[in-house]
Amino acid sequence: MITFIAHFTVPPANASAFEELLTYVAAKSNSEPGVVYYGFARSVDADDIYSVVEVYRDQDAVASHGQTDWVTESVPQFLTLIDGMPDIKQYVSPGAASVASQFDNLT
């Protein structure tokens, strides 16, 4: 399995739009066959910090997810709603290889 955990700073004025967009993306993503889990949450310690957790079955699932219409259309919208770039960490199950994030080419 391949897991991404990302942290974002979202200005309060953008919180509602950010949550609406992520709710849509999470619902669509969780319907993909290779997505084990896709969800997001807001920090209880800082109202402007959100985390997204993405868990994929394998590299093919990550690649397929990155090519979906809802991902390619939502990333530009998403980037206008956050401050700075996301802090993304990748974790893999023993024996799994790491993959490129859809945000790697943006930094």
C-alpha cells in the first residue's frame, strides 16, 4: 500500500470552499477501485490547518487517480484556496516502491 499524508494551511475565508471541494474529491476518490481510503480533517489545535490522508492499493492506483477528471480539474482550484504549498509525506508498506506525487512537479 502507498499512503500520502498532506498538511495544508487554509485561510479562514477559504475554509468553506476548501471543505466543499475536498468533500467532492473524497467522494469521487473513494469510488475508485484502487483507492483504499481518501479523507480529510481539520486540526483541533489550529482552525487553519487541514490534513488529507490518501491510501492506495498500488502504484497503478496512484497513477489512475492522478489522471481522473476530478483530480486534474480540482488541483488548480485547490491551490488557490491554500497558503503556500502542501507538506506531503509518503509512506509505503514493506516491499512497496515509492511513487511521484501529483504535487511533485509544482514545487
